Amino acid sequence: MNLIRFFYASSRLPITLAMLAAIGSGLSGTALIKVLTDGITDSAVAYPFGLTFAGLCLAQLLTRCSTQLIVLRLTHNAVRDMRLRISERILASPLRKLEEIGNPKLLVVLSKDIDNFANSLQLAPQVFAGGVVVLCSMAYLAWLSWAWFLMFSVALVVCFTGFRLAQRFPTSQIRLVREQLDTVYRLFRDLLEGTKELQLNRARGQHFVSSVIAPEVQAYRRSVIRGFSAFIWIINIGDILFYAVIGLLLFAVPGWLGMAMPVDLLVKIGLTLLYLIGPIGAISNAMPAFGQASVALGKIQKLEADLDHDAPLPDAADPFGEPVSNAPLLTLRNVVYEYTPLGDVKAFRLGPLNLDIPQGKISFIVGSNGSGKSTLAKVLSSLYAPESGTISMNGVPVTPANVEHYRQRFSAVFADFHLFEQLMGVGGVHSNDIAAEYLRKLRIENKVSLKDGRFSTVDLSSGQKKRVALIVSYLEDRPIYLFDEWASDQDPVFKRFFYAELLPELRERGKTVIAISHDDAYFHHADHVFRIDETALDEAASRDDEAIRRLSVRMPA
């Protein structure tokens, strides 16, 4: 019923037309059986047999094709809308929520679940038309003999009830299969992303495949076989029982009840019952697929409910305005961000932080590994919303209503960045020329080029990808640039270009630069250096006697 409500609610007019065509298919199919039985039992039928038969066959062709084509279009319209809607909700959802859900679960829903849903619904026209054939054939059977109609109706109700009860076990297995699929996808992602490490240690690689992947894949296989084997037995036993019911009704029951039936009537009844085997079998055979579709739709709807439905609507006008003279651009006051990483038992707490970042200057954030520098970068850019405290720009606090305006001030290359092939409108009409200049400066012009807003390849080394990501960030031309350990895996020549040329150039253009760095040899290029440590430290002198503000990260017990 969940599938029917979803499908009918999505497109009422087309699905109504499809249902009417399916009804036409069922009626023409039932009329065919009447024409055939009349032709077999009565050689002097009143209507022209050949023309009627040909007309009904043509009606079957047209109504079946119409139903299937309408449902095909509707199904893939629904698939398109689902994927786009979920994509939009992913962009609207807080980054932390997406990290908690995990990429494997998101990918399974966007690919496997939606595909299962679409493939299963392709059977809907056949099942609906089969249902119409069953109803019309039952009406024809009632017209032939009420006694036979009642006996067959009772047999159908008993068989259908037994079928529904028997379905419970395989349906529960299908739900279990879907839960196990999340784990399998996660392990396959680990395999693909960790191939280098596993190939360098054969024993470790074999252990991962044989002792980590194999048990989960085996459990998945076992659940699939158990569930669908049960469906196979149920469906085939149901088919055999259907033949047995027909045999009993035709050959045993009349003798038991002393019913004397004309031969031509028995032939018509027998052919009608045999004709019903096809549509009833189609309905029962579709049940496993509909079970998968129902489970998939439940996962899709659950994910949509878990994700934010709409991106926060920004204020009509950008409230942050222009920088205030002699005032900091960004201000953090008592900002605290806390979360418990997946698999950890202790919460990670960043803050409380009090920090002023000046306008049009280069600010470095330094500190030990694990001290929270990357987390601070996401808090600064408002990808992570603080638990408490306020972040302000030009004296205006950041709120859910204006956070989109705030984020649009940033261009960032994070430590876990993703490089897209497309520029997607970044850089304007001169993007190709500017990109070509910086590809040459970063010595990757022989590896990649930019044409019509698209890079020729992103199949590059980690360091080369970072250089291309740096170019994309530069082309965005935002007021604030945020770089998270950009130079960590670069050669000395590119480090020098980054610290000694690019960052000062951005400062000269009035940009505010925030760089997370370990490269103390280049700290003298910064106007301000902020150190973040696990404990609060006293202020210490830096270049030109400027203070290094010590920020604190507290790790609660």
C-alpha cells in the first residue's frame, strides 16, 4: 500500500491513464478467453470469430504498451526527482549530520535503493492488468455458474491468506539483506580507498578480504539465498496448489456434490480457470520484487526524513556589509564545538575560543596534530555550527538566517577536499587565461588544461590535485581564503610559491587569508599567528613582537 500511495500521489493524471489502459488490457484479455471458449464449444457463434479475435489481440497490444510506456516514464521521472531531491537535501543538511550518516549509506540509497525501487515498479502494469483479468474472469465465471464462482472464490481466499502468511519470513530476510548491504558497501569503499596499503602488506590484505569482507559477504549471500529460496518455494507450491484446486473443482467436487454439468459448460469453466494461471502467477511472482521495492522506499523516505528538507533561506540582503575600519573581520566569542567521533567513547571539545581575525591580513593557525585545527577551520567557515558562543563578521553575529551569506564570503581548500572536473561558473569569462597562467606557475600545464570550464583530467597525484584545487579557489575570488594544510605534501618550490607569492598577492588584493600550517620556516610571512594547543598557554612573543594568541582545546574525561 505504501508503494501505491507514493506512486499515485506523484502523478495522478498519468497514473490514472495507465490504470485505465490496464483495465482495458484486462477486459480485452477476459474477452479473449470468452471468444476462445465460445469458438471451441460452439461452432455457430453469432459474431465473426476471426475479426473479433484479431480486434481483441490488437486491443491487448495497444493497451499493454500504453500502460507499460506510461509507467516507464512515470517511474524514471520519480527516480530523477528522488535523486535530485535527495541531492538538494544533502547540500541543505549540516555537514556533521552527513558525516554521522556516512557516505556508504548515502550511496546505497542514491544507487541501489532507488534502482531497486524503479526496477520493481516496472512490474506494476503487468500486476495491475493481471488483477483486472482475475476480477473480470471471476465475473465471467459467476455468469457461467454461481456455484463454481463461490467454490473458486473460497479456494482463492484460502490460498491468498496462506500466501500472505508464508511471505512473512522471506520479507523479513529482505529487510535483513538491506541492512547488511550498508556494511558491505562500507567495506568495499575501504577496499578501494585502501588498496595501496593492502597491496604493500600481502598478509594484511589477505586478512582484510578473508576475515573482514568474506564473513559479511557470506552473511549477505546467506540472507539473500534464504529469503529468495523461501519465495521460490512459496511461489511454486502456490502454482501447483492452483493446478490441484482446478483439478479438484473439475473432477472431484461435481461427483462429491452430485452436480451434473453440461460438457460445454465444463470446458468453458476449465479454460477460464487455466487462463487465470497466467495473471495469478504474474501477481505472485512480482511479490519478491515488490517486497524489495517497499524496503527500498522505506530507506529512501527515512533518509529524506533524516536530512534537512530545505536549505536555510538567507536574508534578502547581505547583512554583513563592508569591513569596519580598525575592527576585526571575524570575531569568535566563547565558541564551543563538541562532538563524539564515530567509534569513540569520549567527546572531543573545541573551546571555548576567543579569537579576532583582522581584515586583509594573513593569519596562520598552528598547533600539534589532533589539536582541532581542521575542526576550527570548519567552525570558522560555519560548516560546523558551534554548540555555544557567537561568531561575528564585521560585528554582525552569524545566524541560521544569514549563514548562507556568511559562507559565500569564503573560498577554501580543506585537508579532505574534493576536486571537481567542472569549474561550474567560477572565474568568469577570463577563467581559462587565469587558470592557464597558474597551471604554468604550478608546473602542471603538461598534466591538465582547462577548456570550456572543464579540466581535461582530475586523475592526478595528491599534490597535483591540491595545486589544481588552489587554482579553483583563486578563481572564486572570495573575500576570505581558508587553506587547511595546503602545503603539507608539496615540494619546496611550490611551498615557497604558496607562502611567499600567492598569499601576499591575495593580501595585496585586500583578501583575508587564514592558513592552517606546520611550516614554521614560513611563519614570518604571516601578519598574525595563532597557536591552538590541548591546554591553555601563556602568550608568547612572535615576529615583530606580535602576540601569539593561545587557543585552548579541552578534552573532557
